[in-house]
Amino acid sequence: MNTPLANASDASDAPGTAAGIAPAAPAAPAALPVLPRPPAGEFAAVLEHGAYMPLTQFGVIEATGDDAASFLHSQLTNDVQHLDAAHARLTGYCSAKGRLLASFLSWRSGDAIRLLVSKDVQAAVQKRLSMFVLRAKAKLADASGELAVVGLAGDVRRALSGVFDALPDGVHVQVDGAAGSLIRVPDAFERLRYLWIGPKAQVEALQPSLDDKLTRVSPAVWDWLDIRAGEPRITQPVVEQFVPQMVNYDVLGAVNFRKGCYPGQEVVARSQYRGTIKRRTSLANVAGELEAVRPGTELFHSDDPAQPCGMIVNAASAQEGGVDLLAEVKLAALESGTVHLGAADGPALRFIALPYGLPAEV
């Protein structure tokens, strides 16, 4: 089955347009602020005991209605139709050309399906998705105002046991309680990590119980932990830059190659099965600060200064100095020479092993 978006022509591939619908003037997205470098003690809090951080960089889209699951299933790269109440799934939303417009963590909350998304792309992707609901019994709403999102990392189980009756025992396992949803996400530095999403007033009322046991730290620490977990996030500067495999989403379980059609599905499948994956995302560190090391910044190889060999996907201030980043790079550029920020004579990237393996490409 083809979705309306999958059949759209190149001219209607811009966000917020569809056949028969006049394109509206796009609203300028609100850029995410550059978060200050956290103090050394905040990095140490995660690694040495435990910390929590309100995550203002995320928004939540809530899908409701009898057809909410089937509609999202027809639009996203992962299986939403069979998403159960005990698990969350990473997924992507692509243009008709197979390029990622957004990335989500999806989970069920009661009768709703919720999508955690970078706040700077939320309005655009929510509008675009809504235009393709058509006759489906589904409604998308911005739930960010009613919900709080909190990240917890390190030795946090005792603190969480005072809020939830049970804790998730595996990655992307979810438990629900009176305080909302608790989802375990991939570890970083072999430290446990959880997302707590619940009613804002209730979460704020319970936060003092966390203060007794954990250190409250900057949301910038969560960005750093996501990078060190090797999990890319699509933000506004890199919208429509990557097919899912370029950011390792096939490896991370964010693409279901057995599900039905979705926008860009043919491109994504062709990349997977015809051996055309020539670019992957790697973990690296580079000297500098976030003002100069930003998502969307091009990378250049020492032997080919004329054209970029990659792009920064995500970046965050690093504990040991400089910036840790996830960089999408041509695989050939990693075989010899060096990769540099901004120009072939810019700061050199120091590559770090990802916490998971990548398939051998041919």
C-alpha cells in the first residue's frame, strides 16, 4: 500500500505540502539553545553515583483515535501497529526521498501513542503528519505543555523505586505507574539510563524526593550521554540530510524491513539490500566548544579538501574537554588520512569506538 506522501512528487516533498493543497509559508523553526558547558561535577555525578536532569530539549506528540496506531505505522520506519504497552521503539519519519525529517522514541500510554521528538522539529513534523491523516480516525496533539520529561542516569534505581513500583529490566522496556511512564534507554559508560515522562505537576511535585538521593544536572549532560550511547537524534540543522542507515538506525532497531510501505520506504529498502550503504555514523571528539562545533557542520578529509566527506549529526560538551559528537562520514574516509571540522585544515576529529558494532559493508 502506498501512502499519499510516498507518492508525492519532488515538488510536493517539502514539509507541509501535498497534492491539491496549497503550500503554506513555512514557520521559522525555533532553534535549540546552545547549552553551556556543564561543570565537571555534573559529569562526575552521573559516573560516580547518580543524577537526574529535566530535558527541555524534547517535546511530545500524542496520537489518539481508533486508527492512531495504523496511521503512524503507515508513516514511520518502525512497526507501530504492534507496539505494546511494555515496550518503546526508536523510529524515524522520512521524506519521499528516504531522508529523515525526524526521529522519535514511541510508546503507548493508555489509549494514546506518544512520540518523544526534538523540540525544534516538533511543530513541522506534527503539521506534516497531520496533513496525511485524511479519513483515518486519528488526531495528533502537542502534549509538551502537560508532560514533563526527565532523564536519569547512573546509580538511580533506589531513587526511582520511591516513585515507581517496578523498574524496566531491559533496554526499551517500559513500565507505567501513577507518576507516568518510565522507559529504560541504552546505557552510556555502562551506566543505566531512564526516561521518565509524566504529568508535569506530578513530576514536579515528586522531584524533591529525587533531590534527596541524586544530583540535579544540566540537560546538556543527557545530550552527551546520548552521543556516548551512539544514538543519533534528528534536529533541525540536519533535517533531510540522511537516510536511516547513514545514522545507524538499521543497527539500532529503528527500521523494520518487513513492515508495509511508508514514505521513502523504497529508498531505505534499496539502500539496505543493494549494498549501497557507503556512509555511517561514528563517534568522535574534537577540540573546541559548541558555538563552533554544531550539527550540520561539514567535515573534510585531509586528502580531499575540495568536497565534504561527512557532517556532524549531534554534538555535546565532553567531560574531558572539547566536544563529543556523532559524525556521519563516508566509510572510505575512515580508512586512511584524517577527518577535519569545517575544512581540510580545521581541527582533526579523534574517533572513538561506538558501544555497538556495525555490519561490514561491501
